[in-house]
Amino acid sequence: MQKKVEVLPDWGALIQRALEVVLDKMQAAISERDRFTIALAGGGTPKPLYEAIAAQPLPWEKIHVFWGDERYVPPDDADSNQRMARLAWLDKVPIPAGNIHAMPTVAADPAADAQKHDAELQEFFELPAGEFASFDLILLGIGDDAHTASLFPHTDALQVRDRMVTVGNKDGQPRITFTVPLINHARCIMFLITGASKQPALAQIFAPTADDMTYPARLIQPAGELWWLLDEPAGRELKQEY
Ligand code: 6PG
């Protein structure tokens, strides 16, 4: 694992740096495999990045967009991660509809929808049974509780190792989420983290020892590249060598 930690002066600088990394990984993927597969994070931090990507002149037909997690709500719900990314980016560019691979959330059965998306990934990546997809880039955030994607502390989803997509649980609310092994199979993972409220979680995530079930982002240990982009308020207390 190649771990890169950068502390940027503020959110805007972090977004600019994140855009550079996204475009770099996109160019490499398209030149090597003629396509770029990216899984998006939800929440608020990445929204300006999605807006910045939308303003770039890109080969949209070669770009495939997925989500690392989704709230179990209809696509037009204000809480939907899909809706946020469509309004910030995807509705503004000529990306083919078939290149947008949203997590299904309308079967009124989270386990069935998780299984359906798992099958969709298996088909898209042409995977033998039991294999895990390797996304070119997975974007992640963390909560103040050190969750990432929809892998919340002390939930069953943290233990799932035999599939790519499972049901997450936030305070009893179902989520659809990539599993730890799927995330760790990515060629590149980039965390985007802003705000002083994330300091305590980051301290535990970066600590030499702490409980992974309590601080789930510790479970993200990819074989590929791992980028942490932090703004100064989030990263200022991180003392040890990265
Ligand atoms: C979600 C996200 C979640 C998010 C963190 C950080 O569905 O909410 O995928 O994992 O990345 O909660 O959210 P902020 O960027 O809003 O702090």
C-alpha cells in the first residue's frame, strides 16, 4: 500500500488537489484500459469536486460512475447520494445514461437491492464468481464516528468479506454499501476530509493501534494507492509521520 497524506490550507484547495488526482487517474486508466471506473462518496465534502469535474472537457463515453454507498431512499429524495451527484455533475454533462451505475434502492428490500447491485458489478467487470472488482478510483469520506461509505461502527457490514455489496445500518436506517474487501481491491482510494470535527476520528484512524470495529475507516488498507486529502482544520493535529 502506498499511503499519501496531504494537508491543504482549506476546502477549496483540497478540491483543486482532488481534481488533479481524479484527472490523473482518469488519464492513466483510459490510456491503459480505454475506460475509467470511479465510485463516488456521498455527504457534503465531495460536492464541489463533482461540480469541478462537470466543468472539464472529458471523454464522457469512457467514464463509468458508481457509488460506494447509498441511503436507502428513492433517487429523487433529498438524502440521495445519487441525486446530489446528478445535480452537481452528471445532469450537466453528455455522459451516456448507461455509464451511470446507481445503487438500486426501490425494491423495499435492502438485501435484495444489495444482491442486485453485486450482480450488476459482477456483470460489468466480467468477474468470475467470488472475485472482486478493481475500481480505478474510489472516493471516500469519514463521519465524526470514523465510519466510511456506509460502514458504521459495530455493524454487521464491517464483517462481510464474501461479496462486494451489502446492507449497511446507520442508527437502524438501512444503507447499501460497498464491502471492505471491495473497497480494498481498488487501484486507488482517495479520502476527502474537511473540518475540525473530524480530528478525533482521524487521530484514532491514524493511531498505531485502535479498535477497527469502533473506527471502521481503519479497515481501509488497500493493496493499491491510498490518498488522504485533509484540510488544515481536519489535519492540523495529526502529529506522527504519515
Ligand atoms: C454518506 C457518505 C458518508 C460520508 C461521510 C462524510 O452517504 O453520507 O458516503 O460516508 O462520506 O458521512 O460526510 P461529509 O462529507 O458530509 O462530512
